[in-house]
Amino acid sequence: MVKLEFHIDLSYTVLDATCDFIFNMHAAQTAHQHIVEENLQINQPLITVLQTHRESNNRLLRLQAQSGLLTISYSATVLVDHRLTPPDQIRELPIAQLPTSVLPYLNASRYCQSDRLQKFALFEFGHLKPGYARVAEICNWVQNRVSFRPQASNVNTSAMDTLVDRVGVCRDFAHLMITLCRALSIPARFVSGIDYGADPAFGAPDFHAYVEVYLQDGWYIFDPSGLAVPMGFMRLGTGRDAADVAFATMFGAVQATMPMVQISAHEDAAQQIIMPHHTGDAVSTDPGTYEI
Amino acid sequence: MVKLEFHIDLSYTVLDATCDFIFNMHAAQTAHQHIVEENLQINQPLITVLQTHRESNNRLLRLQAQSGLLTISYSATVLVDHRLTPPDQIRELPIAQLPTSVLPYLNASRYCQSDRLQKFALFEFGHLKPGYARVAEICNWVQNRVSFRPQASNVNTSAMDTLVDRVGVCRDFAHLMITLCRALSIPARFVSGIDYGADPAFGAPDFHAYVEVYLQDGWYIFDPSGLAVPMGFMRLGTGRDAADVAFATMFGAVQATMPMVQISAHEDAAQQIIMPHHTGDAVSTDPGTYEI
Amino acid sequence: MVKLEFHIDLSYTVLDATCDFIFNMHAAQTAHQHIVEENLQINQPLITVLQTHRESNNRLLRLQAQSGLLTISYSATVLVDHRLTPPDQIRELPIAQLPTSVLPYLNASRYCQSDRLQKFALFEFGHLKPGYARVAEICNWVQNRVSFRPQASNVNTSAMDTLVDRVGVCRDFAHLMITLCRALSIPARFVSGIDYGADPAFGAPDFHAYVEVYLQDGWYIFDPSGLAVPMGFMRLGTGRDAADVAFATMFGAVQATMPMVQISAHEDAAQQIIMPHHTGDAVSTDPGTYEI
Amino acid sequence: MVKLEFHIDLSYTVLDATCDFIFNMHAAQTAHQHIVEENLQINQPLITVLQTHRESNNRLLRLQAQSGLLTISYSATVLVDHRLTPPDQIRELPIAQLPTSVLPYLNASRYCQSDRLQKFALFEFGHLKPGYARVAEICNWVQNRVSFRPQASNVNTSAMDTLVDRVGVCRDFAHLMITLCRALSIPARFVSGIDYGADPAFGAPDFHAYVEVYLQDGWYIFDPSGLAVPMGFMRLGTGRDAADVAFATMFGAVQATMPMVQISAHEDAAQQIIMPHHTGDAVSTDPGTYEI
């Protein structure tokens, strides 16, 4: 079990009379991620609605802000209970055994045009033995070929671009890996979160994007950016790709400042709470059971 | 109420030892579309699984076929109960009033890159009064600028392509209209179906693709191809775009022949069953209630 | 006649042992643009080659710099002799009358995929009477639909992107206008230069990109960015699109600082030298004669 | 020396009152390709203009046809004098030694977006020793990864598409190889021609597209499609990519039938004329001298 405490500070200037916002910045509640406590502060006196989306399980904060400054502070402490499995015990599932709820994650999506990469993926990975090791090989392939460079991509950048340009940020690595998996008929999805323990090459703590692949009995975590520690991931939102899990969506004219993100991990031997660390085991925090 | 009877014949040659298929060819069951009877015949003796996907309500037929010929015949009779509303009574909903279940249909998807068209859509439609009439104007805009031409597009063609190339088939018209709506923050989705009463310019009866836009109190039907009769639509699948509602997905080497599709409508004055016809009213067959 | 004096300061840090450069920063010499004087200073003692490319007439400065700082200062004074023509006297040429040398400017190029925009261009401009006024209408169309925003595009941005995204800098405006002209079988090309008299909305003086269209008897200047004064343009390079006229191409690892550009105009009534000003006449500085 | 005799039959129905055509179907005349005789027949009595484009050396046949049937037959006999060189003697030229006339073939073009593939090309080929062998390796790489499949691509398909989709026809193979070469700062261009001796997998004799790369002292021929015999190539047109060498460009409404192409080779020991055959030597038919 890992205990993560994080804090997000957002600041906007609303330029219109009012502006609707939808945030996906609340820690997800899942069978493996328990919220110990959370706190939300908003400078404007306004009605907020917090909803959990039925399909994605994402928690959406919806509000309509008034003109002027809007600041939002959210902090939470979560316990993440990782299931660790030796990689060689994890199979890919044949199509016939995939749960129906998982099938949409075989489909192409905005940033993951897996329909176009079938020949490509077969050429590169078709000869490998199906299983966790093959997916790990895809993860490594992406990591080795794409360079991490802030500002090298933008909100329109898709996996096709990253495959060609070979440069991007964590969301681009994630999109390319997801696309290659789907092109091989392996369900894969996008997770937004905050990560503890990342390589300082990432810069200051920030939102992170990583990948979950459905194998054998659940969703397994992969980090194609290669700079983070999967056991240090705190889940915010889950979706087909980045289009589904923007941490903030604004419907109006707004000036935004860079979000401030902080995260820390806390050990507590008495409660069997350990620090996030690199592991040779496969890491899963979602068996997919809430979807049945 | 409209009564539609249709028949689909599919024929494949499976080239591998086995091949998994997922079909979305069963008539959808909704509050407004009742299945009177249906019949499925498959030439191979095999186990089929028919599942209704929780989120989309699509009915998926899953099976693993053996090498050789696979033929599937499906026929059904459905009653479609249209809600007809004068267009001038239908508002666009402000963001704050959109049901959570509808929010994913604001997101960009594989064939509908609405993130890129915001300036474009504002320039063309931003000055129009929000409401059904504005959406109808978007529908007309697409219809007037894009030419219907079979084979002019392919499975990779997206709304960006159609916006530029200005030629396509019904799915391309639908993708472009959906993209423009989402770019204006109006939820829109893709429906696959079979249509009765289409202009013979479409050729023989075939699968059709059309659009639903969420306004006021439900999903309203639009046909940007302009050649069909919305009251003659029978719903198969609903999704973000064509990536979600392929009528057949094969996971292996297969030769396919063109599907054969037939549809007829049946009048029955005694039961208040009428023939599909063009109407000046807005047509809806999904208030979205099953999603709550 | 207009007299323009300009100055370019470039500064690089060469990170490899040596690095080849090709610059297209010398004022072009044409029948209508006379170089009164020019001056080049380079901080490193090295061999430079100055060549005029036979086809494009562009003047290329080639050199191999050593590791470390490389600074280049170039200044020139040019006289530009504009041919001004009332727009209503300028016809589009039928294909059969186009000089052979002009035909490549009908072809699609890297940033100008005119092969894809034929239906689009016909829909928007096909009904207009051929001639200068139609081309001016294309220029206005681009100007009205695309917003000028620095950093909104990058070196990969093509006319297709600008058509969709509707935002960019002067080179993007130029690419879109060129593409629309070629799609209508009107030869169009890209010019890089420096402009005097631009709207301060452009920021400090900088390199500029504009369009030349072949009509009746020569290449006519258009400025789809709408913020500059065509009579204040000083020509550096001419090509199919921006791929042909980069002001600097480096073949190695280099850090570059922003180029510093200055330009001034000088009146001299005695010599009939006037200040650049907006005019209702069509402006041409290249009858295309050097190409015969 | 090789002697090739070929014949092209074209047939169109002009639907407008008149229609301009530009053909690039005449055998090129170069220092290494001599036209022994040629013959042109057109069914309509009309004025034709045959021009050699100064830059490309391509021979353009221009004409304006009347409404109705237009048939054109062109046949020619050419002698091609190949320069054969052992590959290990052929160096890549450093940038500083490239002739100015060759520099445009480093630029990105419509179908060859080499600006985007620099990281990609460096990753795959940057570690290889520069020279003919590295270019041959690029040629093999393309051949091994892309499948030949008629109709799998269309007139909009670019090297980016082929890199991703991994399927195409000879022009797509050529575009991808050209793009990879340019991304490594190796000048490369597109040649259209007719080929004798191709693998029947290509089907009947047809127009062919191949690549020339500028090395050491001239343009060397490569055939990334891998199915043809470079010594059997007869050159029609040379350009940056397919946009420059369409064998027929129509400016109006036309119905076209498939072109009929025939080619044969003729041995004549007395005159040292041999049959085209596969060779381990590098093949060149253009030292680039006409460009000085």
C-alpha cells in the first residue's frame, strides 16, 4: 500500500460575464484507490456539482464561474493498493474472452488512430509471443524511439504525428503505445494522474499521463515515458485518450496560469504503507470489476 | 408509429483456422424502438454470444467462426415510435444543464477532430441564434458543400478530410456535421442504421449513417446526407463516430462479399402505423432516459 | 521607385566541430529590384560562396562555420521599381497561354496541397469572373477567415492545417492563398522578404512572406496577411512555398537566437523616389522576363 | 547500351467544349538517353506545342482538345547508355560540395515531407557509414516494410501515409525513399518512366516511378519497389515528386480510359546493344551535367 498526498492549485481569469468549467481533477475512487480525505476551496461563492461519470468512473466537478479571478485549490490523501504480479504469469486474452466492457478500448480514437497502424504493428510486434512481455516490448519500443521534449507537441498532436516526429511529452508517448496495442487487438486506455517519484528530467511535479492495458484479469499499468515510477501514480481520470480526461475544460474566454501541483508519499511501517519504488512486477490497480 | 421489416445477409470466407467476429447488426432496443420479432441464422454450428453494451446500449453478436464459408442472415421487424416536435420549440442546452452522460459526446473522437474546428465553427455558425434551427443550418451547410460519391472516401477518412475534399458517403457527411456541432459545444453522436425510403441516388438499400444531436430534452435526428427520410431510420448502433459502430469487426484473415440489405415499411391504419414520410417537425427516438 | 535600406543580424552557436549553412538572405537582383549597395560581415574567418540559383534567381550564401559563435550582419540598399496597373485591366491567362516556365507553380507543393482543394476552390470561387478581381477576392477570403497569431503554427503547418485551424502567421496566410489559386489552375508562388510599413500588430520588423500570382503579363503581388504594404516589400527569395526559401538552413547542431531585422524607406523627390504607400493599383515587380 | 522501344496509347472523352492538356509522355533527351526515332499521332486536327522545360528538361506536349473523343498514340525508340560503377566507390557528398542545382532536391515537397522525418531517419540510418551502401540500405528498408498493392493508395497519398500504412504502389515506395534521403540531407528526386523487365507481379507493362539520388558525381538510380530492373528504365520526366511529372494533366471535364503501355528491348551484339539485366553495379544515366 502506498499513501500519496497531493495538492493542485489552479488560477484563471474569466473574461466573459460567466464561464462554465468541467474539471477532472478529483482523485478517482476505485477498488484499489481509497480517498482518505480531500479538500476543495474555491474563491468565488458558487454552486458546484460533483458527479461521477457512470461509464468512466471519472469524478467531474462542474461549475459556472463569474467574470474575474477564479482560484481553485484541491488537495487529497489517497491510499493506493497495488496488485503486483510476476510478468510471466500474465497472458493476453483471446478476443472471445474479452469482457464486453473492454471492447471500446479496441476502437480507434481521436489521438490513437489504431485503424491505420495494423500493418505497422504486425511488422514490428506480430512475431512476438503474446503476453505481458510483448506489451512491455511495445512500451520499450516507444520509449527508445521518442524523445521527451516539453512544448514539442501540442493539443492536436496524435499518435500518427508522434510515430513520425519521434518527439513529445508523456501524453504523446501514451497515445503511441495505446495505438500500437489496439492495432494488435489488445485493449488499451489512457490514464491521467499525478506521479510521485518522477525523474527530475520531467521538471517540477505535474500532471502525468500513462497507459493501462487489459491483460488476463485486469488493467495493467505501463509508463512509456520511462521516467516515472508506476507505484507512485495517483489516478485522476481514465478514458480512450487525452480527449476524455482533460483536467479542465472551459466553455468561454479564459486566461489560465500554469497549474501548481505538489505530491508527496508517506511511509508508515505500522500500517504496511511503503514508499513507491521501481519493481520488476507488473502493477495493476484496476481489475475492471466496477464495470460489470 | 412506423413498422420496418429488414433483412441482412452477410457472407465471409474465413482464411485462418478460426476467426473472431463482433457484429453490431441487431436492431437496437430502446424506449422508442420495439422489436416485434427477430431471427438469426448462421451456417456454421457455433456458439454465439449476444450482449448489450452497458454504455452504448448496442447489441453485440460475438462468435468464433471456423475456416471456410460463414453466412449469417438476420431479419427483424421493429416498431419505431417517433416523437415529433415543432423545431422552434427546441432549445440548445447551456453547458451547465447538460446531463453528465452526454458530456463524452462533446469530446473529439477518431473521425471527428472537433478540437481543431472551434475557430472555423464559430466563424461560420457562431453568429446564429442557438437552437434547433442553428443545428439544422449546420446540417444544410454540410449537405450543400459535400458531394455524395461512393468510393470517394475510405475507412481512414475523417471530418478534416471531408471538410477539405468535399466529397464522401453518408458516414463522412455525418462525421463532418458531428465535428462542427461539438466544436460549438453541442453534444453530437453517430448512429448506424438501415433506412427506408432513401433517394435511389444512394443505390440499393444499404447501411446508413446519420447524426443525433442532444438538444433541450433528448437526442434529435439529423440526416446531413440529405437523401434519406429520418422517419424511415432503423437504429443499429450508437457511438462517438464510425469507430464505435462497425457492423462487423473481424480479428483475422477473411474475404468478405458485399452485404445484402433489404428493408420495407408497412402501413396499418387500424394500429395507427403510418408510412415514413418527410416532415417539417424535428424527429427524436431517444430522450436519453435509459442513460440515467 | 522606392528606396529601402535594411539590415539583418544573425547569431548562432555552432555545437559541432563544423556546420554547413545555406542562407537566402541576400536581396534578390531582378529587373525591378536594383541593389545600390550591400555589405556582409561575418565574425569567423571563413570561405563563403555566393551563388545565384539558375531557376529561382535566389542568391544563396553558403559557408561552413567552425564550432562556437557565428555572427553574420548583412545590410543592403535597394531600389524597387513598381509597375502599377489598374486591376480591371488584368486578365487571368488561359492554360494554353501560360509560359512553360510558369507551369511548375500550378503543381502542389509541401505546404500547398492544391490537389486536394479543387472542389473546395470551385465551390467558393468558381462562380467568380476570372481576373485580378477574383484573385483579390481569394486574398480577402483568406484574410477574413484566418487570424494572425504568432506561435500559433510551426514549421510543419501546411495550407490544409490553416484552412481548418484558421490561425497562423504570414507564411500560413501565403500558403493558403497559393493553394487556393493553384486549385483553380492559377499559377501562384511564395516570396520571402522584408517589409517596410507593416502594421505594428506584426510586432517589430521581421521577415515577411507574401504571394505572387501570374496573371496576364507577369507576377502580381498579394499580401493575404493584410497587415503590410506591398510597395514596401523587399524580395529575398522566390519559390514554390516556404520549403524553398528558408532564410537559413543548417546542417548540424546549432543554437540560434532570434534574427534582428531593421528596414527603413527613404524619400528623394529629386530622384522621383517616393515612400511606400497603399495603392488601389495592382503591384508587380516581376514580369517574369528573366525566366525566358 | 540498351535499346528500348515503347508505345503509349491514350484515350479520353472531352466533356466540355474544349479542354487543355499537358502531357509529359515524351521520352526525355539527355546525355545518356538518345532518341532514335519517335512518332506521335492524334485523332483530332489540332495545334500541339512541344516544349522542353528549362529546369527539369522534361518535354511537355501541350494542346487544347475539342469536345468528344481524343486519342493519342506515341511511340519511340531510345538508346540508354548506362554508366555502371562499383557501389563501394561511390561517396555521399558533403553539403559544401553539392552543386547549387542540386539543392532544391533537399527541400520537402508535396509528397515528401522530409522536414518531419529528420529524427526518424537519424534513428534508423544515422549510424550507418555514409555512401552508396547507406542509400541502398534505405532502399531495402522501404522495400521490406511496404507491401505492393494496387489501389491501396491514391493521388493524395504522401510519404507520411506510406510510412504509417505500409502499403502502396511504386510511386509511394519512391516517395518514402526520397523523403528518408532528404531527411538525411541527401538530395533525391522522382523519376517517371516506363520499365522493361519488371516482375509480372506488377501486372502488365505500365508507367513506373523510381528514385534518383545525387551521390559523388551524378544521379544514381534506385528502385525501392524492388520488382523492376533499373537497366530497363526509360525516362519520361524528372521532378521533386509525383506532383511534377504527371504524365497527363487535364484542365477540364474528361473521362479517361486506362493508358495502354508496351515496351520491348532489342539486343544487337554488333552494336554492343545488350539486354537490360540485374547488376550489382550502381546504375546512373544522368551525371547532372546539363544543369550547369
